[in-house]
Amino acid sequence: MTQERSFKEWIQQDEIPVLVDFWAEWCGPCRTMNPVLQELSARQEGKLKVLKVNVDKNPRAAEAYRVQGIPTLLLFKGGKIVWRQSGAMPLPQLERALAPWLRG
């Protein structure tokens, strides 16, 4: 319960967007995305928060957001999903996709 409440608190913040990565340890494309998300987090420090949700350990969260394939990335702003992507993608493509929400 504490983790779930904490998750909800994070995604409902208005200050900065929150990118949630739904992943699993056994997922090859998820492992590919890990360094991409680490680099993105470092480059966008203060403009973006990245959270990782393991679908095997948190199946209710995956169900709640209708995650059917992994990796799935959801961008939240003020508690609302403003962008969604399933599948791995390179850093430049991810940065371009998120750019409208990372300005200012």
C-alpha cells in the first residue's frame, strides 16, 4: 500500500513530468532501455523524473494502466497520461517525443 500511495503521489505532481517505465527483468528490450532511461534522467535532471515499475512485482499497476507489452513508457503530467509508447527506442527519438513536455 505504501508503494502504491507513493507512486500515485509521484505521478500527480505538477512541478515536473514523470516518465514511468513498465518493465521486467526477463525482458530483453527492457534491458536495452535501461541505459537509455538512465542517460535521459541525467540529461533532463530537474525537468523530468523517471520511475521504473516492475510488472512482475506490481501487476496491479500494469493492469490499471492497461500495459499489455513491455517496455511501456507512460508520461504523466499532473496525474494525467500525456504520452504513451510501447517498445524500445533510442535516446534521440525518445527525447524528441518528450520535448513538448520538457520545455521550461
